[in-house]
Amino acid sequence: MSETNCHNANQTCWSCPAVEFKGHVDFRACGQAAFRKAAQGQLVVECKRRPEIGYFDPTSITFEHCTEWKKTDNGYLLDGMRVLILGMDGYLGWPLALKLAKLGCKVYGIDNMLRRKLVDDRGAQSVIPIETMEDRVKAANEHLDVEIDFREMDLMDRDSLFAYIKEVQPESIVQFAEIPSAPYSMADVDKACDTIQNNVVGTLGLLFGVRDHAPDASIIKLGTMGEYGSPLTGRPLFEGLFPGDAVLQYKGEEWSLGGELTPRDPVSFYHVSKVQGTFSVYEACKYWWLRSYDVMQGVIYGNQSDELAAHPSLSTRLDIDEWWGTVVNRFVAQAVIGMPLTIYGSGNQLRGYITLKDAMQCITRLIAAPPEPGQYDVVNQVTDVMSVKQIAQTVAKIGAEFGLDTEVQRIENPRVEAEEHPYEVIHDKLKDNFGFASESTFEDEVRGMFQALMQPEAVARINAQESKLFPTTKWSGEVGELKVLETWKPDVPAKEAA
Amino acid sequence: MSETNCHNANQTCWSCPAVEFKGHVDFRACGQAAFRKAAQGQLVVECKRRPEIGYFDPTSITFEHCTEWKKTDNGYLLDGMRVLILGMDGYLGWPLALKLAKLGCKVYGIDNMLRRKLVDDRGAQSVIPIETMEDRVKAANEHLDVEIDFREMDLMDRDSLFAYIKEVQPESIVQFAEIPSAPYSMADVDKACDTIQNNVVGTLGLLFGVRDHAPDASIIKLGTMGEYGSPLTGRPLFEGLFPGDAVLQYKGEEWSLGGELTPRDPVSFYHVSKVQGTFSVYEACKYWWLRSYDVMQGVIYGNQSDELAAHPSLSTRLDIDEWWGTVVNRFVAQAVIGMPLTIYGSGNQLRGYITLKDAMQCITRLIAAPPEPGQYDVVNQVTDVMSVKQIAQTVAKIGAEFGLDTEVQRIENPRVEAEEHPYEVIHDKLKDNFGFASESTFEDEVRGMFQALMQPEAVARINAQESKLFPTTKWSGEVGELKVLETWKPDVPAKEAA
């Protein structure tokens, strides 16, 4: 096993959720720096898993030397680590459950099944058929030999949630139980408010539950690169917090900005809800010594992972409609049914992207290397930065390998966003600190999606929701059709054309 | 009238809520700078109040030269300007209603009367008796000769709210309808979630109502200086947005930070809710060309204004308990009943303060000089920066003028906050751009409060809630009494001692 895969070998019990502080160490402070200093050499802990060790200095044992942490492809992982996935029925929740279970974690999950309902309300559907949660859990047992504990439960039902947290005693909690659609959040006041209510109030409630019932669990919070917006100055999009060597200059004086949250400029009320959640988590870590990684995720695409591939009944959902699909997935679906790929505005908008498979690796690595008590950190979870036009071009090109003749269309932009802007994303931490190495490429993933979506059942499912692929939700709140500005057929290399 | 009082004489119809855009000018953009440039010379408007002018260039008429804008002590004010105050029954809402009505505005308001209920639930009460809203409105008519339109209504009841906005067609909307207590928001999960839900979801709903029914109204949003926290580097606390000459330096390169929101570090979930609201308003201005001033208000104290003084039945509430009172008001009440003034922690925490009277002047001046369409701006509404210890010292000193012999006590800090920190507040905009000049001083205001609170009914009301003055709500969620660390009697100049 390479060094990279053991990225967390040198982490110590200081970060381990199995450790319990003994004696009263009042290490609360308002800055992480102050806290780390205060904590030097004063800590005594006991291990909940190995009480026979007695009291000890938590920095004296590394994961590599602890018998409870086991080597895996994603670094050391706490043996039978209890991970609670909120939103387990979703696009990301389900593949993560399978991956973690396969790695030996004890996986628990809740979902209120809202995503299925909302997609259905829209007259859309997953283009890959998915099973009920009951059948999925059975299939996971049958095909992957894993046990997954699932409860249908609403994040907002705090009594049930807290009881479950108390019962499970999770060592890591993954918060995927949010309504994830930008256009949905802009469609009308009720949808905007539901998004904020579910995402912001839901996450806040969760934080109290963690404080009271699992204060040592790491919280993996899903944010989005869209929290940052795209500053026209071209300044770097740091990973959530200004780095220590970022300096503010003003009227001849200088101050370090290190550790302060960078400015945010979210691009829809959905993204606003993510920024709002960021502040709740950031402060809970400060007030209560909770610990969290806030994941600023690029646009996810694809439907592949080793575990999902084990059997069709394990598939995760794949949405392609205007509200619930994301751009790459929608483009592939459009190409499959011969519909032009619809670019909003200039198509020069740059965004960060990552495959489902890589995203699952990232999250797993974050779980495997928990933050220290009180630590709030942010990672930008992105592998490629591409323009929408580039994406359309590549999807058309790969479509040609499958005999598809694809047009691209620019339409009026329904969103309020800069269409020409720099985009300097820093995304070093996952690679440098967590050992992440991409296992999939854009082209291969798109190829895999074409294979999946050209199956007759998928084609039928795309055709059935064709009218939901073209955007209708305008950020302005206006109603009316979006004009097509331009249509063209991308040059596709002759050898690849059908 | 001095120049200062006519600060907005040179503003033009471009900022006036009575103006309606004609023709389709697509001036949406993602940066204010880009927008201002795009708008140069392209705009044609019509005046809703003076349709006889026909179409014209909105920058060609100033408030000074428009017959609809009338000179007042707070600058030019739109004649009979329709102002909607959300949260009119509150500490700030009521005095603002009286002041604006007296200045000739048509004042409308809603309140769900929640503050009265929550204070009552706490076993506390306003130390100054207040009338029902029905009686207040009658008293305003009788003693100030003004008409105020009040409806009991919940901000979350969007159907009623939107209907009222549609009916009133407000030209300015003041959003005071938020739950304003830091300790309340930290007391338990339900109170935290209620705070976020009311403040954040409530404000978001409002924004849609403004977009759809009063898009030209200016939105005065109440934030708090507590959104910023107190960065230990001592960097300036700018007014919400980085100024144009603030520069980010990183790895040898430089970028302007101008116009980006500064980092926030809110000090309780109540303050988190204010930050969250900031993002909703900021984005609504960007998405929809709404216009807003976000007021980062220092801690308000006092109970005086010219209009409130007109008759006792016009009084505004004055809370002094741990949850609903603020520090200065509480200290005066403690001094009155001979209870030691309770300082949390070191007492060296620096904060910005402003009197009720000055705050009302500030808000009025903001209403009188509306933002441009799409403009989001932030002001720091503060006159004095003081430490808690200084405040205790001064309250004790002034108490001595009233024959009171006051002790000061340091107790364990129930909050999570830095107790020693720099605090460089920039608060220039209200003075420089809006003509604000303070009309009251800390000492005079405290003196006025002693006069009011030493009345027998007030004394009885303080005594009745004595047990609610000493803090019990710990940020940590722990339960248990806070230890007294130190008690002393401040030196009071002999001539002032009783």
C-alpha cells in the first residue's frame, strides 16, 4: 500500500472519536490557534474502545499504532466505525453507504424520501431505475454481504433523530439530508422557504443533537462550490478559510486574514442555504468544540462506483431534469434522445466538477481522518474546472462514439450569473492532506453514462420526461419561454464519428 | 437648515421609490459596478406620483428640485412616504413609527405580539408599562396627531403579509420583525431553531413579497455588529463590505477585495440568524434588483425620544432581564434595586453602543436617502465603543447622583467569546453619507433611565423579576450556577456621591 493511501497513519487519538476527555479541561477559546496552544500537554483522555489503557496523553498514540484503526485503501479506518448518513436515499447517500459498508464501517442512515417525491411532483424520474430502500438494503446484503441500518425519518423530526443518534452513537455523521436544487429554490417563495427551512433549520437542529448525544463524532457537512460565486477580480477561491499567509492591506497597514471565512456570494437561494449552514456549523465548532469538515463540492456527475456495479438493484438515482439533474448528466441524456444540449447564456461559465466515484473517495477519506475537537475546516472537492461549452463539446464528441449526432444550443440564461469570469479554484487539501487521487476521468465517466443511458429502459425514461429537460425556471421570477440564441453542431473528429 | 440635514438634497429620481422604469432595460449584472456602467444614459422612467412629467431621465431631477420631496430635520423626505414597519410593537418598532409619523410619513405596521409573549414566558416584563397596540395607536393620534395603521399579523403568514404589502404599496420597508436575543437562541434547540426559522425564513419570504408587490421599496434590514465577531488580528471592522481600497495579498499577487462581503464570525445563533439574513438580502438585491441597507447595529440602550416623551401612554418597552434586556438597560435596573452589576468574564469585551434616540435618527436618515435599484449597502450604526467594565463604572457613578451605592461583580462568563481583543469599528457612512449627528450622550441617556427606573412602579417591576437578571443560560448548554469571581465598589467622585 502506498504512502498516499495511508495519509492518516500519523494522526493521533487527539482526533479519534473513540476518545473521551477526562478531568475538566476548559479548552474553549474563540480562535483555533489560541485553543491549540492552550491544549498543549494538558490533556488526559480515556479510550471508549480500549478502557484497559487507562488515562493517557491522546497525542501519544497514532492511528498506525492503534489496534482499533485498520489499514484500508482510503487510509486507516476505525474498525467497524459507526457512520450515520443523513439523506441515505439520495444520489450521494446511497453509494456512500455501500462504499463505507464494504470498507467495514457500521452504516446507519435516515431519509424522509423527499427527493423521490419532489422529482415525481416535477413529472420527472431517475433515468436509472432504483429500488425501494427496503429492497436496496436487502440487495446490499445479498450482493455485497453488508448490513445497513436504515430508518425512514425526517431530519426535522428532532425527537426521533436525537433518539437515533443516542442509540447509534455515531463516530462520524454525514449530512446529505438537504434539498439540493438551485432552480427549485428559485421557482417560488414556498420552494425557496422549504429549501432554507429544511437545510438550515434541519442542520441547526442536528448540531444540537450531536452536541448532546455524540459530541466526539466528526460532522461531514456537504456544501457547494457555489457558495463562493465567481469574483470578477479573479482572486483565488480558497478552501473556505483564508490561508495563514493571506494578508489584508488597507490604508498602509496589514493584517493576516488567516483562519477567517472567505467572502461568499452564493448563486441561488439553495446556495444561500449552504452558506447559511456553513455559519451554523462553523459557530457550533467554536461554541461547543464539535468538529467538522465542510465540503465545498463541485458539480457531481456520473453514476459509477465499484459497489454500485455489483448488481443493478444497487443502482443510485440519476436525475436529468432541469431541477434535479446537473449539467453533465442532463447533457448525456439530451444527446441520447437527439435533443440539442442546452447551454445557458454564453456557455463560458466556469465551474468545478467531480465524478460520483471520486466524490465518494473524498468523503471516505475525510471520514478516515477526523478533525480535532473544535476544528472546523473546509475542502474544495473538485477535480476539473471546465466551461459549460467545453462540457457540451466533449459530450457531443463522446456521443459520436455511440453513433449519436448531437447539436448544441445556446439559450437565454434563466439564471442571474456572470457569464464571463475568471475562476481560480484552489483544491489542494484533499490531495495533500487526505491522500485523495482521482480514479476516474471526465471522458471515461461520460462514456460510462452513455452506455447506461442508451439502454432501452433508460431511453424510455428520458423520452418520458423530455419536456422537463429544457429550462423554464427564471431567477427573475418571470414566466415565459427562453429564447434559443444559437444552435450548432460541434466538430467531432472524423474517426470517432459514427 | 444646515447642509448636514439636507444630506440627500442631491439624490435623484434614480433612487426614488416613486419612479417606474419604462421600456425594457436589462440592467441585471452580477456586480454593482458593472451595473452602474451599463445603466449610464440608458434609462427612461416615469414618476408614479407625477405622471404629468411623462418619460424622463431619472438622474435629471434631484430630491431638492422635486416637489414630492420635502425638507425635514432628517433631510428631504418623500411627502407622505409610505413606510411599512415589520415588528412595530417592539422596542425599536414603536418609537420609529412615532418618529416617522410625526415627520409626515404614512406609517403602516405589523406585529405578531411575540415579544410580549416571550418576555412573559420568561417571567419578566417591561419595566416601563406599555399599552396595547390598540391603545398606543389611539394615544399617538391623541397626543401627536398622527394616524398609524397597525395590523396584528405574523411575518410567517405570507398570504396576509403579501396582501398587506400589495394594499399599502410601501415605499420603504423596515424589517424589525426578528427574535432579537442571543441567550434565548442559545438556551435550547427549540429556541435556537425558532430564532432561525422566524428570522431567516421570515426575511426570505418577505423578500419575495417585496419583489412581487413593491419592488421599488427600499428595505431597511436590521443586522447587528455581532455579525462580525471580534477578530483577534485587530483588522478594521468595515461596514459590511470591503472598501474599494482594501487589497488581498497572497503569494506575491494582489487583488482588490472591494465590494465583497467581509468575513463574519457571529457570536450566538441569534447573530448567526442575522448573518444568514444578510446573505438572503444581499442576493435578492443581486438577483432581483431590490435595494437594501443592512444596518449593523451596536447594542441599543435607553428609552427616550421626543415623540415617546409626549405622553406616558406612548412609552416603548424596556426589558432588563437576562434574555430580553441589553447590558446598559440591565445595569441601570440592577443599580436601582441595589443588586450588583453583573459583568460576564473579564469585562474587557469591547462593543459598539448607540442610544435609542440616535438609532431612530439613523434609521430615519436611511429611509430618507434610499439606495439605488439593485444596491445593497451596509452601515455600522454605532456611536461609542466601550468595554463592559467602563459601562458598569459609569452606571455606578451616575447612580451615585441618585443616591445609589452600587457594587460591581465579575461572574463566570456564560458566553463563548474572546474577553481580550482589539475592536476597530469603522462607522463613517451614517455620518458622512447620511448626515447623522448624535443627539444624545451615554451619560445623559443613563441619567434619563435612572430617572425613569426610580419611579415606584418601575422599581416594583424590577424587583418582581430580580431573579431573572442574573444569567443562567450558558453557551455550552451546561446547567449550573455561574460563580461570582470578584465584587467591588467603583470609585465614585466624592462630589457626586450621595
